Amino acid sequence: MSGEPLPCDVEELSTLFLFEELNGEQLARLCREGRVERVEPGYAYREGEPATCFYVLLEGTLVMSRRVGDDDVEISRTSQRGVYAGAMQAYLAAPDQARYKGSMRVTEPSRFFVLPAETFASVLREWFPMAVHLLEGLFFGSQNTQRAVGQRERLLALGSLSAGLTHELNNPAAAAVRATSALRERVAGMRHKLGMIAASPYKRDMLQTLVEIQERTAEQVAKATPLSPLEASDREDALEEWLDDHGIEGGWQLAPTFVQAGLDTDWLEQVAAAVDEQVLEGAVRWLNYTVETELLMNEIEDSTSRVSGLVNAAKQYSQLDRAPYRIADVHELLDSTLLMLSGKIGSTIEVVKDYDRSLPRVPAYPGELNQVWTNLIDNAVAAINDAGGEGTLTVRTALDREQLLVEFSDTGPGIPPDIRGRIFDPFFTTKPVGQGTGLGLDISWRIVVNKHHGSLEVQSAPGDTRFQVRLPLTADSDTPEAPETYETAEALATPEEAS
């Protein structure tokens, strides 16, 4: 917002900490190419607009803010002469490429010395070439450092996830291999038994009845439901007794398999009624191979389905086959992340899912939200482990403040009050050297707040720490074009910071 132009006083500029070391010619150039403006209460500029000017406060009160959702959240407020804001990094890029990274407004009629971004960049390069090189090095070095450490953070997470995924995949894969090997033995035994049956005095109608029983048995195996330990034990005793009464040896070996398949003495009676007594044992053992074969195929199907589910969860977690920005179901994202981290969570931590399934899907960057969930779950698990390794991690979703709430709560020791205000700071960590980069929560905050225009808050007490992520239910018009990198928030410089 343009203000009322006023005369520029060289003497007044020389009293500002920014310009106190400049000579008369330099001050004259600033007055000649810059201007003094009176700005009425309201916005001087808004976040996202082209960064055209560098502002220095002469008198009045200004407020710096950042946009979060539909609101401007106040970052700082000051009346100190000489503080500056605006196109502070104009020397790094062409003015037509730079944008204000925050908003500035005044709460009372205020005076500013205003320097066009082009002039600000020019005088910095001409008067302070070494300083510009140092500032550029500091700026890009900080960016590169943060990018490198952020990459390491992601690689550490990837390594942890890979280890957990490998462990999770190994169990069903090994089960499938074992079942396949056992199935080969059972099929070979079935072929041998079939040859014996063919050489035995079976009548045609007897064989046909046995085949029908075999088909019904296979169907029964597919429908079998687990019994309680007591029920299974009682049924095994009954089956073993029946087999012994009918002269079939090794009934104690056959009975558990039949029970697992959901078969009982009534089924054995059907078999006995279909064949002559002298061939009953051969028929039962042949059908036992059928039962074992079906059970092994079920085990292979369950194992391979588990592997397929883990692969799909990994794909869902990484979002490799999805658009970076889309309408997403947060519950799918949460489930895939919890599954990917199940190995790291372990068996001593109880995971409680308190989901409100009626919540709508939301516009989001799913891959990056998964990174947020990973960081918050990882912190919760670490906190519980610090408290002895046993506890509860609760993941809750709800509608709150007309936003979608995702809350991660743990029963760890809590966050001490003296560091609670610093946990979102870059590179701040309480973990031992080499175990944390201090960027997990900083990256999470930037993803949630800067990229999704949501909020990330923490409430903590011993035994109850809650990280709360709130996401808008609808997209802002500029959300899909949000930058892929997380820039630092624009700071308001003070004399102390400048020195």
C-alpha cells in the first residue's frame, strides 16, 4: 500500500543504526533514490506479493505476520526505530522473481524510509561487495546445510523404515517358503496314497463317494473358523478316540490337523459309511493329505497376501504412483505409516486407533504428510522407550475448529517446560549426538503450516504428550502451486540482531 510521500532528511537517516557508518555522498544517494512515506494503519505489503521495496521504520508501530490458512498469524510487533523488513534478500535474485515471505502492517500512522529493491541490491553490491559475498555464502550455505541435513534425516528414516519393512516382509515370505516345501511333500504323499488306493479293492461308487467327500472337505477347510483352546482340545480328544476305536494308528497325529480344518467325528462317520472297513484307514489318510494340502495353500495365500499388503502399504506410504497434490484420505495415510513403522514400534507399545471415519477426504500432499506422521510417531516411540519401553501410542482423528484434527498422544515422560518452546526450532534436539538431526519437527511444522496452511501444536504433561495437526478441509487457491522447498520465515531484524 503506497503512503504519503514526505521529504527525505539525510541527517535523520544518519541516526539509524543501518546507515550510521555511511558517508555524506552515500546518504545523499539513498535520499535521492529512496523516499520517505507516511503509511496509514493497514497493510504496507502482503505475503506473496512481488518484493519491490525495502522498508526501514522511522517512527510508528509495525506488525509482521505470516499466513496460516485464512488467517494472518502475528510473528512480531515493534516500535523501535531502524528495524527493517521487506525485500531483504533482493541482492540474491532479480527483483521480478522475489516475493514477500510475510506481511507487514502498521497499527498507527507511521513513517518509513523506503528503498526500491533494485536500488537496495545495487548499493549493497557496490558499497559492500565483500559483505554481499559473505551474505550470499551464509544464505546459500545455510540452505545447503539444511537441505543436506534434511536429506540425511530422510535417509535415516528410510533406513529405519527399510529395516522394519524387511523384517515385516521376511516373516510372511519365510512362512510361504516353508509352506511351499511342506506342500510339495504332501502332494507327493497324496500321489503315493492315490496309487495305493487304485491298487486296492475299491468299488467304482465307493471311489466316487470318496471324491465327493474330498471336495466337500476342501470347501469345509476354506470355511473353518478358529476354536478356543479348550474347544480345540476337546475336539482333538474326541477325534483321537474315534480313530483309535476304528483301528487307525497315529490318531494323535491326525486329530490336530482335522480340528484345524474344522472337521469333527460326524465327518469321520461320513467317511466310514462310504468305504469298507478294511480300506477305511487308507481313505482317512488320503483325505488327511487333502486337508493338509488345503491348509498349506491357505497359509501360502495368507502369506503372499500379507506380502502384497506390505508392498501396497509401502507404495501408499511413498506415494510413488500418485500425484504429489491430491484429495486424500488421512486414515489411509496413517495406516500405511503405522504399518511401515510397526517393526520400530515393537510389541511392547500398544497402538490405539481412535478414528472418526466420517471425516471427509482433504486436499493434501500425501507423501509429505506421511513424513509428518513418521516424525511424530518416531518421537512418540522414542519418548515411550525413554520411559521404560512400555506404553500406549494413540492416533486420533476428529473434526475440530472446522478443520481435520490428527492427534498423536503418548504416555512418555513429557516435554520439560523449559524446552517446550524450542522443539520446533531447526537443529534443536534432545537426542544424543548422532541419533538426531533436530530437523524432524521443524520439517513437520513447515509441511503442515507453510505447505498445507494448517497448524501444528503440542500439549505436554508427564504421561500425556499430544501433538496436534490441524488441516483445512478445503484448498486455498494457491495451495497446489506451493513451493517444494521449505524456506525460513522472514524475520524482522533489530539492531541487536544486526550487530
